[in-house]
Amino acid sequence: MTSPATRFSGYQNWTMQDERIFLSGLGTWRPQPNPVEIRPSRAELLEGYLSGLDKRSAWGELDPEVLRRLAESELAKEMTLPDDQQS
């Protein structure tokens, strides 16, 4: 399977499945921590994604309401994790 980033060539080719994969991985991978750099948490990144939905104009085949519910669900899960398990 080709990764979404590799096959991306415009909004027409970006599918709901690609966006789900993007959301599920958002904030879950980080290189070794840099003591000088402060990185946003997964919850902060999901909050940013949610606020960005209102600014998005090119949707292609994406359903904004489904994506909002999915991001809100991911954020709710993140907020219920103990602090030491949050990304």
C-alpha cells in the first residue's frame, strides 16, 4: 500500500481513509526529545486540527462533519488518559 503522502497529488486523491490515518497518527511520533524545543501535545495538535476545519475550503471527497466527530473523539480519548500516557 502506498502511503497517503506518496500518492497525494491534489485534494481529489486524498480520501476519507487517508484523513483517518493522518488523524490517528497525529502527534504520536516524535524523534528523540530536544531539551530546548517544546513540542505540542497530541491534544494540542488535535485542538489545532479542529480549529483548522473551520478555515478549510477545499474538501474534495472529505466529509467535514465526519472528520469533526472523529477528531473530537480522538481528543476525548486523549483527555481521559493519565498524564504519563498522553502523547
